[in-house]
Amino acid sequence: MQTFKVDGMTCGGCVGAVTRAVQSLDKDAKVDVNLASHTVKVDSHLPELDIINVINLAGFKARTAPGE
């Protein structure tokens, strides 16, 4: 499980956009978005950088969560 801090998420539409973005690269990825803490947990075989890039391309600012 990889954890990312993601800025710019404010609503359910953002949750859907982030989830769709990650699953566009790995349809079986499990994506858990927490709007309150601005974190996204991803269970996938994808490399960390690919996940960050695809979330950024969806219009958000993703980075590895500190301490993860």
C-alpha cells in the first residue's frame, strides 16, 4: 500500500477523478481517498512515480506522504 498527499481535492467529484486516473493505469488498483486528510492510499503494482504523475495529470498535486 502506497500513501500520497494530494492537494486540490475538495469533493466527491475529486475522489472520482483521482480514482479513475489511477485505475486508468491499473484497473484492479484499490484506491482509498480521504478528503479530510488529503491523502490517497493505493494498493497497486504501479510504481510510485507513475501514480504521482497520473494524479497530477488529473489536475491535482500529488507527492509521497511524509513518513511513508
